[in-house]
Amino acid sequence: MKKEYPKRDDRDLLGKLVSYFSAKIKNLASLRLVKLVYLTEMAYCLKYNKRMTAIPYFHWNHGPYSKEIEIAASDVDGKLIRIKEKITQLGDEATVYDPLISAEKIELPKDVKDVADEVIKNFGSLTTKEIKEYVYSTSPFKETEKWCLINIDCLYSDYQEDERATFARKKLFQKVIRRGFSPSKVDMC
């Protein structure tokens, strides 16, 4: 099966998605943001059987990481969001994204907005630690060696294209976005 990537501009989409998350979640720090974008990418793959973006994610120390998210955020800094450095309660420096406009004014494609809203609904109130634990337990992350590229494409690869797998993928999407679901039970890759 040929990998299907979106035709839209990934950087523009990511900038709007970062802005959307910052408008919906107060005090959104970089570490948490990247995980929410990663979860949105995974959920989008499972729901639509294709990638939301073509950006790469790598298995870093603190979970999945993509430099493209930071680049996209800097593109909208001063327009849709304000990027600030902040000292956390633990004394660490963190990058925080504050919204400059309301979520309703951010023009996200409907399919992306719908998936982002589900991720916010199910993960937005969790702590960064809880989100990190969940992300670490997902199949693509768990099966990738440290510092390597995470294979999100495995969520819709050739061997899953029969009707039963399509049905399972839809059911899995519903479970992936629910709190308390253990993704280790669904090692599809």
C-alpha cells in the first residue's frame, strides 16, 4: 500500500493546531503540547486510515518529539500565540504557549478539529505525567528504539486492510481516546 500523506501544508496546519490547543488548554507547556499533537496524529491515523501530517516523530528522552512542531509554533508566535519561557514549580525552565485569539477563530480543517477535540476531551485534563505514561505505552512509541524514528504509519499498513481490520481500527480509535484504556492491549504494529 502506498503511504498516503495529506496535501495540505503541514507547517500551517501544525501552527493552527498548536494555537488551537493553547486556546483550549491553559498553561500549555511544550512537553505536553508535543504529546497532544502526537496523540492527535495517532488518533487521526486510526480514524481516517491516513496520516494527518507527514512530519516525523522521534523517540526522545521525554517521549515523542518533532522539531516541526516547534518551527510551526514559532511561525504563529505573535499572530495566534505568544511563546514564553517560564520557571516551573520544580524550578525547571519550560516553554509555554499562550493564546492570542479564541479557539473558535482558529481555522482548522473539520476532520483535524474533530480529532483534536476528542484528544482534548480525553487527555486535556490529565497531568503531563499521566499523558507521558499513556504515550509511552502506545505501540508505535513502545516498539521504537531511543533516538529512532517512530513508525506511525504502522497504524494503517498493508496487513490491516481487510474488513475486519478496518472495523477493529474504528473500534480502536474509540478506545484510544478514552481515559483508562491500556494501549498495550492493542499492539497492532
